[in-house]
Amino acid sequence: MTYEETLQYLYDQLPMFSRIGTAAYKKDLINTIRLTEVLNNPQKKFKTIHIAGTNGKGSVSHMLAAILQTAGYKTGLYTSPHLKDFRERIKVNGEMCSKDFIIYFTERIKPQIRYLEPSFFEITVAMAFEYFAQQKVEVGVIETGLGGRLDSTNVIIPELSIITNIGWDHMNILGDTLEKIAYEKAGIIKPNIPVIIGEISDETKHVFEECAKEKSAPLIFAQDNYYVQDFNYADNQLQCEVVNKRKDEHYTYYLDLSGVYQTKNLISVLEAVQQLQLKNWKIQQHHITSALKKVKHLTGLHGRWEKIKDNPTVIVDVAHNIDGIKQLTEQLELVSYNELHIIFGVVKDKEIVNMLALLPETANYYFTKAQIPRALNENALADLAKQNGLEGKTFSDVNTALKKALTHAAKNDLILICGSVFLVGELSY
């Protein structure tokens, strides 16, 4: 098979959560364990860092990977979903895995696909582990897909676990309270392995304390040791003044990931580096400073408050749940523009009404959808929005919506595209 035929085979044969939702979700690790056993457990051949959380886990994963590779470690990075190219999910030192490897691996694993009937995610996790082992990476930064306890990535024994935050997302699978969601995320905590919690709340703190105690895992709350004293957003760059409480030391970091919500993710990253240094990882301060300036260049991360056009300014952001949209509205308060145009599309299983309630009523809206079965029809979305005081036009795809927004927007306006990872992925830019 060619590379294109191989991808089509994987899409056709394997249930894919991003397309069909909960029907593709496997509520155990049996298939992943069997797949990795067939492959002679490649995940045991390199060190790992495991990252979960409702929001921010992708940014934290990419920032950490950038720092590790800047420090000289051959670094694998597994994340999901992808925006443009399937191979974005599996990278080594910022380079996507080869097309030849995708073909080779798929041919090799076909008997297990027929026998086990795994999900798309289960196969991609096994694929990543095998590629990292073949490439002889020194460390793999592994982002969970959904949850943690039953996530396919949860077959690793990492050097360090990180849980960025807990928010309202995937409640139909993870639970209808923050405590239940936290419990699922806390499932990545391993016996005697340090775990960093990026953000805590009264509802979730005790869950992490209990799970960590049960596993005898050292528990570190990042905010106990670091805080952002000040920040400045200018020229699509984020400048952060950070205080290390342990040493009462002050550092200035410049981030090319310019969303103000990255101030929270930065604290988790710095604490993770500290914990790795305590384990004798050779990471120096200049590695951190240098890497954070060029995370996008080093790792290929896109879609986090990313400017793709000037005059008018066009920003894309993969925010797709309540907390993500809330962070976007906070960002908008820091940005200067004349009129605001929002291109918005969502998938059906989100807290759509609550997301709409957070959006500004004064914006010009362009309601659309991603080209996947899970996407909410643009007319249904517009009806829900109207009930929440948001008026706008409907468009069958995001590129048509953007074309229309560009004809309406003046040079000093801002166009924001958000609501779905898949919406951003379908943009032609």
C-alpha cells in the first residue's frame, strides 16, 4: 500500500473517537497491552514523561519536549489529535515520523487489527511506542488522549507524571463532577513516581492527595513552588516574570506560545524541569530560556492563539470546552481591535450552551462546522446561539466562513476561529 492508502485503511478499519465519539472509546487497557506485547513492549525501551489534564496538556507536552531536545536529549513526542498531517502525532526532535514507517507498521500489525479490532487511538499509541524504540529516543513525552486511568497511553511507567488541570469536558465518559473527572485523570499516578499538579481547586485537591497517598507517589503542587509575578503580551509574544519560591529567584521568559493562559502551563513545565533535575537530568537554565522562545519552531505546535494573518488579524485557537473558551475571552480583553469577528464550530458532545454563554454578544458571528460526523450542524448551532443572544450567519465549512469574514472585516478588526480542534485543522492556511 502507498502512504495514502495506508492512512485510508486505518481510518476505514478503526473506530476513531474524533470522528464518531464515544462509540470508539475502549474502557480498558487490554488491547493496548496485547498490542505492545506483540511488539515486545517497546514502551519499556526508553524513559517517559506522562501528561494528562483537561486543558494545557498539549502545550505542556510541547514545551517540555522543546526543553529536553534543547538540552541534548533525543526526544520523542506523542500527542493527539493532529491538525493537518497524521504524522504530527508522532515526532522525534520535532521531526514527524516517516511515511515509510507508517506503511511498515500498519502492514506488520494487520493481523492484530483483524483479531483485536482495536480503536484508532490504540493503534496510534502502539505505533508511537514502536517508532520511539526504533529511533532509540532517550525520552518520550507522552500526552494522554482522554482521561488517564483507562487511556491507552497508561501502560507506561514514567519518570514523572503531570496533570495540568481539571475542567468540564467529556463528562459523558469521565464523570459528571470535577471529583470524578479528577479521579480519572489521577489514574496516571504510579507507585513511587512523582506527580505534578498544575492547577488545583477545592473540589479536586483531595482527590489527588488521596490517589498519591495510596500509590506512595510524591505529590507536588506547582503553584506552591512557582508563580508568575507579571506578564506582558505584545507583538504576539508573551513575556513572563516568574518567581521560584524555593530559592526566591526571579526569571524572565519569552514564549512564542503567546496565549496568556500559557502562564499557567509554564508553571507546570518549570516544576517538571525541577523534578527532572532532582533526578540528575542535565537541563540548564539557558536550555529552558532558549527553548521557550521557539517551541513552535522546535516542535511544530500550532493552533494555540496563533496569528495566521495580518490586516485584519486572524487568530486560530483550538479551545473546545468551557475552560478553553473562558481563557479565550480573558485573552480578548488584552487585545486591541476595532470589531470582533468569531468563526465558531463545535462537536455535538460538548457543553455547547455553557460555551456559548461565555462568548461576547457584541461580536459578529459566523457559525460553521468541521467535516466530521461528530460536528454539530451549523444551523442547529446558530439556533442555540440565538437563544443565548448571539446573532450570526451560517456556513457549511470553515474556509467559506473565513472568506466571508475577510470581506466584512476592516484592517483593524480581529477574526478569531475557535470551538473545535477539527475546525482549525480544516483551515487552508
